[in-house]
Amino acid sequence: MIHDVIVVGSGPGGATAAATLASHGKSVLMVDRQSFPRDKVCGDGMPIEIMKLLRQMNVDIHRHKLHYHRIEALSISSPSGRELKTIEKQRDVFSMTSPRYSFDNTLHNHALQSGAKFEQMNIVKPLMSADREKVTGIIERRDNQLIEHEARVVIAAGGVASPIARALRGENKEQDVTAISIRAYACLKKPIEACVHFYFEPNLLPGYAWLFPVGEDRANVGVYLHQNHGQNMRALLDEFCAELDVEMEIDPATVKTWSLPLYVSDESRAMPGVLMVGDEGRFVNALTGGGIYSAMLTGHEAAIQAIKLLEGHPSDYDRAWREQLDSSLKRGRFVQKNIVSHPTLFNGLFTLTDLPLLRRRFLKAIAGDHY
Ligand SMILES: Cc1cc2nc3c(=O)[nH]c(=O)nc-3n(C[C@H](O)[C@H](O)[C@H](O)COP(=O)(O)OP(=O)(O)OC[C@H]3O[C@@H](n4cnc5c(N)ncnc54)[C@H](O)[C@@H]3O)c2cc1C
């Protein structure tokens, strides 16, 4: 059987692509090496744009019983300890935190209900045409055997493991394209306000530590490092939590590290027969480490472009994602390299944020997709 589209990976990028394709009547097989629901190491921070996308996709978060915590404020602390806080306007769309166990399962089920099929498979590489010019499907490993599955288009959404992209473009040897992060869930001794906190601690720059409430008495805490120069991630996390003015107890079973493939602008995410989305396409914002929104957006866009290909029209996936994401992701990289990496400049700009216009611009630049 030849599928219209095989989507590799059923995280936010893959599930969004599969739901979009299925709702347009295309035969789509979603594959993932994990069964759902599954956890994904993450800060669980969901900027307001994510709820807008969920609405556009007609995802009924109440019917799916999505576990979420409404966020009402955002706070950024400078290396010198100065705080900049903003309250979110009251609207019917809002920022939230949502544990990925629940969020990704909601999108996965939405794709199934839209008509996508799912199979648990461990994909090892793309299936290539005889002349090796085009991707014509995927190859899974099962019981030490390699099994081929054909598709007219493959959407590669396998996250940082990148089973398809890695085989096609090789590993990127540049030093600053992969960041590292550690996260844990913590029980809080007292309820805290629904505010996401970013702490730009001097020893973490241009990274930061975070405290994101996921309920009144539970938080997601973590450290995001742009590059690890031999630091012990667990020790950094413990040090950060000990200095916080919030009494908490970390659940040791939830302490995990994971890598983030940072955005590079000058790389194509389309090759004959394949479109790359989300982390597999390197769409993580270098400044914030946020990648769920861009995974969903590129998942949706890749699906639209795949439909064009299936209907015999040319597609221009690279132009499509660039129009929507390039400027904000480039701005993230610029601010991270040219402002946040320089504590004196960063602290200096913080002191100017008493002026409302500068305050807004600054928040937009620093919090970017979280604001
Ligand atoms: C510690 C940490 C904190 C973060 N915090 C935030 C945050 O607060 N907000 C935010 O927006 N972003 C955050 N991110 C980034 C965000 O998690 C990713 O950008 C997002 O998950 C990308 O979605 P995706 O669908 O591309 O990939 P994923 O969510 O990684 O999904 C990929 C899927 O592919 C499957 N897969 C992998 N290999 C194979 C294979 N060989 N065969 C079959 N299936 C395979 C996996 O099982 C997985 O289900 C964080 C990342 C980290 C590491």
C-alpha cells in the first residue's frame, strides 16, 4: 500500500500535520516509536498563539479533557536581580502551561479523530528512490528486520532524534546549534500566583532558569543552557531552586535533560519527497528555547504544501515557513547573541524599562513568543 503521506513523529508538529491532512481527506499514517500518551521533557509553557492555533484547528480542549493551568502574568528577572513583570490582558484566548503528557495526547487524539491512522514504529531512515534523488517512504526496524513503507510525501516530525533529517543532511557540526536543558516537577508548600518566571542568572547567560506553575501547588522548574561547558545540570537546577523564595520539593523521578535544536535560517527544510517540521526542522527559538508553537505552525504549513504536491501542483514550503517564522526566530537569535550574552548591556536596558514604550519593546524582544 502506498500512503498519501506518512508523518514520522506524533508530537505537536506531527500531530498537527496529520490532523490537517486527514481533515482534507488525505490518507495519512502517523508513526511514532512511543505509544500515547507519553511524556516529553519540556517547560510546558504555551504562549497565547498556541491556543489560537488550537482554535483554528477546532481542537475542543474541554472534550479532550486537556490538563492546563491558565497563566495570568509573566516575569523576567535580569542578571542583577531586577524584575520586569507584565499582566496578561483578560481575553478568551490565553497563555497556559500544560504538561506535555496531556497536551501532546490531546493533539494526537485530535489527529486520530480527524481520520489519521497511527502505528507504533521505530523509524531508522528514509526510503530512497533507485537514483537516490527522492524520498519515497520510510524504513522501520522491527525484530531486527528492516521494513519499508511507501508514501507519496513524508513529513519528518521526529523531534531532536531526527531519524529522517539526520540521514539526509548529516549532523550539523556547528557548535551553537544545539542547546541543552534540564527540567523537573516540584511540589510547592504554598500556592503561588499563575505567573511564568524567567530568571536570567549571571552563571547561565545567555540561558536562563524558569519557574512555570502547572497548578496552584505544582511547578515545572528548569535550566536552559545555550552551551554546556562541562557544567553539572542537576547541580545548576538544585542551586537555582535553593535560591528561590518558594518552598518546594522536587520529584526526583521527573528530573530529565534533553537537547534543543536551535533555529538556523539559511537551511532548506524541503527535499524531494520530504518536508521537515518542528524540532526535526530546527525551529526552536534560540533565546527562549520555545518550539511548540513553531512545531505546530510548520506542521500545519507542511500539510498544506503536501496537499499541493499530492494534487500535482508545485509547493514552496521554504517560502511559506519563512514568511511566518523567520523574522521572529532571527530576532530571538539576535537578542540572545547581542544583548542577553552581555550582562552589562542587558542590565542597562532593564533600567530603561520604566518607560512604557521601551518596556513593551523589551518584553517583545526578550519574551518573544511567550509574550
Ligand atoms: C527542557 C525543555 C524545555 C522546553 N520548554 C518549552 C516550553 O516551555 N515551551 C515551548 O514552546 N517549547 C519548549 N521546549 C521545546 C519543545 O519541547 C519542542 O520544540 C517541541 O516538543 C517540538 O515538537 P515536535 O513535534 O517537533 O517534536 P517532539 O515533541 O519531540 O515529538 C517528536 C516525536 O517523534 C518521535 N520519534 C523520535 N524518533 C523517532 C523514530 N526514530 N521513529 C519514530 N518516532 C520517533 C518521538 O517519540 C516524539 O513523540 C522545551 C524543550 C526542552 C528540551
